[in-house]
Amino acid sequence: MRRALYTEDHEQYRETVREFLAREVEPHFLSWEEEAQMDRSVFKAAAAQGVYALAVPEEYGGAGETDYRYRMVVNEEIARVGATSFGMTLGLQDDLVLAYLLDLTTEEQKKRWLAPFAQGEMLGALAMTEPGTGSDLQGIRTSAQRDGDGPNADWILNGQKTFISSAMSADFVIVAVRTDPGAGSRGFSLLVVEKDMAGFRHGRKLRKVGLHGQDTGELYFDDVRVPAANLIGTEGRGLQHLMSHLPQERLGLISGGYTAARAVYEETARYCFDRKAFDQAIGDFQNSRFVLAEMETELDVAEAYVDRCVVAFNTGELTPVEAAKGKWYITELQKRVTDRCVQLFGGYGYMLEYPVARAYADCRIQTIYGGTTEIMKEIVGRDIAGRHRG
């Protein structure tokens, strides 16, 4: 069935992305995995090639291109070469950090952070999760208080965050903090903490099951003095700002999950007709054919929803509930498909020299971060109850 998502412009862009990956990523990403860190220069190269930060307006050094189909092309090509850690780091910057910089910053803040971000010279992180809070954002205990009266008074920040992607490599961190303990959901704000601020320190660099090339760590804030000019968005509306960006965050996970699942399936299908057992290709055994048929069908059906999400996002119509549906379903499908692919590879599927083994380790987090499957189902379930309760 012909896929109608892309135009000729997108396919021409695909060639640009492929050339960039062949030159700047494919020769290096396995060493990044082994060293548990990425070469920062790859982001400058990605920005120069137009593979990164496309949505940044031209006046700040970007292309001003907000069509999410270009992000889909990037995700598809990264999945094709198996550079998952690079893809997730790029997605963090493009789908989360950049969205906050574009939507919530003042002109002065854009010049300070967005311009170098667009050149790949500055990386960001988003710090929400705390020990003991998980998906419960209203349980955030990291706090900030004004040091004096008036809107120009500095903030004094205290607390800790964990499971923060790019914690060690980020030049600045957008931190969700409680600024008014008595205001309920309207008592949170977003502060930008820069890497050289006194009292801001890194904890452990966390050892993960997968995504070894993407650093994840703990952050500590001990009486960090944050200038008033580093508040982004509106004071007291931090939780609402976080909620409003969930559709794009989850679309990034939908896109990454689908493209990774499709790539590992295609790799496995090729393997099944190259590998022989009992004098025939293992893909010629009925069980193997049935498994391949089931996976390809599920991926084709899922692709239709993924494409609808992309189109809806482009028109400003992707809702948090629709994104939640896609996030839980696609990432669970990714996990299921990848597991079945490992089985078809047999013992080789458990060897990290094979892409399918790395895909298996990398995909397990997908149903957890960005909102667990259980939380996504709760969001969808509440929406159903709201529409149907008498």
C-alpha cells in the first residue's frame, strides 16, 4: 500500500540525512557506545548539514522549518543504521529542549540560548523526574524561593533530579521546580540552570541497560542562585507548560519507536532468508513466515496511526490523549517486535555485535520514559470516562 506521507522534497532531504550519517555517525557510533559518551562535534556537523534544529527561525540561525515530516525522515534514517543513542539524544534536543526555547523564552533569552543551540554549540536537558516522584509531577519537591522582593529578585534553588537524559553533557538544564508550596498545580515554574552556576553539581552518571552512548545522570542543586532572567514561561504555570508540550514529546517517542521497530524487523526479515538451517532458509519454515507476517502486518497498521499523528501535529491538532494512545501502543509494539526478532536470530540475537541485540537493550526503556504505558492508559481511560459518564 503506497505511503502518502512524504513529498519529493522529503525524499531529497532523506539523501542529505543519509550522507550526513554515513560521514559523521556510522563510523563512530559503536565507539560512542563503548565509551558511554558522544562526540559533541557531531551536533555542530548536524546543525551545519540541516539535520538538526530545523525549526529554529532564520533570524537565530535555523531554517524555520516546522514540518515534522522532516523529523520523521531523520528518525527513519537513524534507525536504519542502528545509531539509537544518537537518535534519542537528537530527539531530546529537537522535540523537547527546542520546543521549550521556541515557545517560552523572551527575545533576550532566545539570543542567549537559541542562537548557539541552532549551531549545535549548546546542548540542553529537561529535568523533571526526582527520586520517588516518577510520573507524579505534582510530587516535585525541588524548590526555589525569591531572595528578596519583586520580580527581579534572584531565585535560590535547592533539590535533586534523577534519570536526566544528557545530564552530564548539557550546557543548560530546564528545571521544573516548586515556587509556591501553597498554590497546588499553579505553584510550579521552569528555571534555566547553566552549567557553571555555583551550587549546581552532577551526581552519578547512571549505568543503563541500553542507550549506552547517551549519558543519563543525577543532578543536585545546593543554594543555586538563579537570576530572575532565567525564568522561562510564566511564574506559577510550569506544570501547565510541561503539559502543553507533552504531545510533541510523545510524538518524538512514537516516531522513534515506530522507526526503530520497522528497522529491526527489516533487518530480521533479510536475515531469515540468508540464514539456513536443515538445508533451507529459516524464513521458509512456516512458523518463521507466520511470525514475519504478523510483525509486518502490525507495523503496517501502526504506520497509519503514526502518519496521522504527524499530520495532526503539523496542523496543530494532535491532542495529549491521541499522543498518549500512540505512545503506549507503538512503544509496546516496538518491544514486542524486537523481542520476536531476537528469537528469530537465535543465539546470534543475544550477541551485542548484532544490531538486533543492541535494539533489544535500547528499546526496553521506551514503555517507561515520557510517561509509562500504565500512565498513558490512565490518560486515555479518563478521557473515555469523561465522554461517556452520564
